[in-house]
Amino acid sequence: MKLSRTPIGLLIAGLCSTLAACGGDVGGNTPPAVDHPIETPADVNACFTVKPGMRYTISDPDKTYVAKSVLYTQEKFDGAVHPVQIEYFDVEGTARAAALYFSVEADGVRFWGDYDYTPPEGVQATKSVYTGFLLPNTLAPTQTVTIKYTDNNHFTNGNVTADAEQETWTFEGHETLTMAGRSFPGACRFKIVNDAQPLFGATVMWVAPGYGPIQYQLFNVDGTVRGVRNLASVTEP
């Protein structure tokens, strides 16, 4: 969009025509307006596209979480290789706390499942395989989507359960966050409510292109803040 088409641009143009003094030539040789490129806000897929090999540590001032660091890489899960967000109990990244497998596809971000590990050694405890968990790329700012999926839980004793899950995701818009000595422009902000367990309250998550989720705010059902987690330091791949 040309600046001269905005209300403030029209006002300036009017003043210039009256005063003949806005940096142009009184004789009519004013340079033509230039269209500046407008950066397209990141969509769902762009925000969840993460750099492989990227690491960051976690700040948890309220001590509500056990993980201390994160690594993004690729691993095989349930027969196929997917991007994975690995959380660790330690800053060094030696003992796993959890691993979430996902993929960025044409129709959106598909979450495939996760592993949970027991502290402090990081021994696998459960495997969850999701069926039908897709966050659509068509979800736009201010829009809400209800996602119904099945969580197939595989326990180390051989038991398997299939739990029907439902989550409501609201794409609240874009924000620029500053942390770890850098700026993360245009991060997607999502509000997530687990409809199957409404007493857990809500989670607000900021997801930055190239970095994935960089900040969480956890809310009780009455709207009070239960905890905050965010990116503390980054090691680029």
C-alpha cells in the first residue's frame, strides 16, 4: 500500500500542496512515491517451522516445570521421521524429559505424538500416538478452531488406552517479543484450552518463526496466572 493512500499520508500530501515545502521541488519535480514492501504476517505453518539443531534454555521463575532446555532435531517416531522438540531435565541436554513429534504440512501442523520420561535419568515412561491432531494452516488471527483427536497411550507394562481428546485453539494475533537479548518479531500467539479437562484452565503460547514456542503463560480456571515459562538463551545451529 502506498503511504499517500493512508489517512496520515493524505493529510501530509494536502499540507505539501498548500505550503509547497515537504522536501520536493516547488517547480513540480517532486520524486514519485515509492511502494515499500510489506512483510506478510506469519501463518500457522510459518510459526511452527523451526531450525533443526536449534537449542535454547528455559526460564521458569515460578518453578512450575521440570524441563531446563530444548533441542529441535529430527527422529523416527511410529515408523516415520519427523521434526521433534526434545525437552531435557538438565541444561546440558543429557537426560530427556519429553519429546513431541510434529510435521509442517500443506494443510497445517500435524502433531504425531510424544514420549514422556522419568526424572532424573530420563527413562522412557509412556508413548502417546495421536490420531487426527491437526492445527489447520487456514486458521487466521482472531479465529478459533476446536480440534478433536485420539490419544493412544502405550505404557511400559504393555497396556494401551485410547482417550478421546478435545482442545480449543484461538489464534489471538501477532506480537513481537524481546528476550535472551534479541527480538522475535511477528510471533503467533495462541490460546489453548483442554475442553476435556477445563479445570486445568488455559495456556497462552507464543510461537516464533524459526524458533517454535518461546513463551508460555499458564492460567488457572479463574484467570489468575499459574506460571510462566520462556526462552532464556539460544544456541543457533
